[in-house]
Amino acid sequence: MAKTKSPIHPVKAVNPPVTCIVDGDVGGVGKSLLAILIAMAFSLIDVTLKVFELDEQGKLQRFLGPEVQSLHAARLDADADGERDLLPVFSPFHEALTGMPQTNASVLLEVGGALTELANAFIAEVDVDDDISALGLNVVVFLVMVATAESVRQVLGQAARLERILPSAQIVIVLNERDGCPQKASRDMPEELAKGVDGLLDTYTHIRLPRLRPQSRRLLEMLGESPPSIMSWRHDHFREAMLRTRLPLSYAKRFVNDVADWSGKIHSELVRILPFLGGGHG
């Protein structure tokens, strides 16, 4: 089990507007699902949220709709010397971030797999930390980790990089328990990784993404429907659930209940980090 003592750098309570960045570098660790659930939590309260995804897969757009703005890293322009120009890719996100005091709109960015270094390069080039400090912006970075050595290594490296290039942001470690508890699994990894995980959890606030039954997780990703939509399928004794999933009542009912229980637990974890998501902001 993860340690419960107070971290060295706990997340300070903030009110909207806030920018949430979901990262973790490795693909397939649950970043998109977490981003979808963050967007869902914002939709339950009276807070405007602008959503961006640095990814070519378009998963957020598929779940959340065409309002999601894709930052197309594949379209990077190079100058005459072959240098990549990051500004056209990240400018819409940066404008939304720095415009929060005027628009009062919160911002969500998911950094797709293997694109972390691109985001880091932009943060350093433009000195986003200077914007955060000068404008008094609230920024929370969620680093998602699963129970693999590659994921642990990437999150350890990214946390260290963020301390250098984005020290004004608040970091939250997300323990995705899809394949088991990452901290427990680290005991069977090289010693430096096990110590690194313990150090992360001693330093930063962490939340859990509890395990969703594999059959239900696969069905959730295949259907491309948001958890609130799926939970609405309970009406007429799960008739809609059976139609959408093409499964018998017992399977369709289990799927809907699994998603409702899982997303409810994650919402509670998010409210611990961002209490206003519970509906109590002024």
C-alpha cells in the first residue's frame, strides 16, 4: 500500500480557473481515461473547460466531442536549418493557459504517448513557468504511472524535469492500478526504481486509479462513450445498455455498474486534489 504520511510538496487548494496537464510519457497507461474523467468532473459543475490533446489518435475528441482541440505534433514545420517550430502546435493551448485570468475558463491538456519531450521543449523554450508566476496561474500536472519498470522510469524522469522547467506547477502522482499497484510492483524492480517510487510518494500528493474489470475496460474503450452516458443506460431496466453493448442483461448490467463504481471512485480522488469539483467553489 502507498504511504499515507503528508508529502513534502502537497497540492495546495486552488479555485478555478485551473490548468490540468495529464502526462506520463509512455503510451497506454491510462492518460486518456483520466483526462476524460477530469473533463466529466468539470462538466458536473458550472466551470468552463477548454480541452486540448497533443496526440494523433483523437481519443479525447471521440469521447468528449468536437469541442476538443487537437494539437497536431505531426504537422511540425521546420525552418531552413531543419529546426522544428513548436509555436504553431502549442499556441492555442498557451493562449488558453495565459488567458485564464480574463476568460475564467479552465484548461485541460493531455500529452500523448512519447510526446512528453515535445511538450517539455515548448515549456522550456517559451518559459511557461514565468507565465505561471507572473500571472498567478494555477497549474496541476498529473503524472500517470502503471506497474511496469518502463512507466516508473519515465514518471521518475518527468517529475525531475518538471521540477527544473516548471517548478511553479503542482505535481500529482497517479497510481493506475490496472495491472496492480505500481508501488508494490516496484519491489520486484531494480532497487533504484523502488526507492524512486517511494521518494515520489514521499514528495508529492498521489491519487489512485482503481482497477476496472478488464472486460469492462475493453468495452468502455471500444464503445467510445463517456461514463455519464453509460450510466444513463440504466433506464428501462438496462434496455439501452443491452442495445449498445449487444450483450445479455447480466453482462450489460455488470458493465454499466462497473463503470459507475469505477468512475465514482476516481471522482472522489479528484475531489481530494481539486475540492471545487465537489461543487463547493465560490
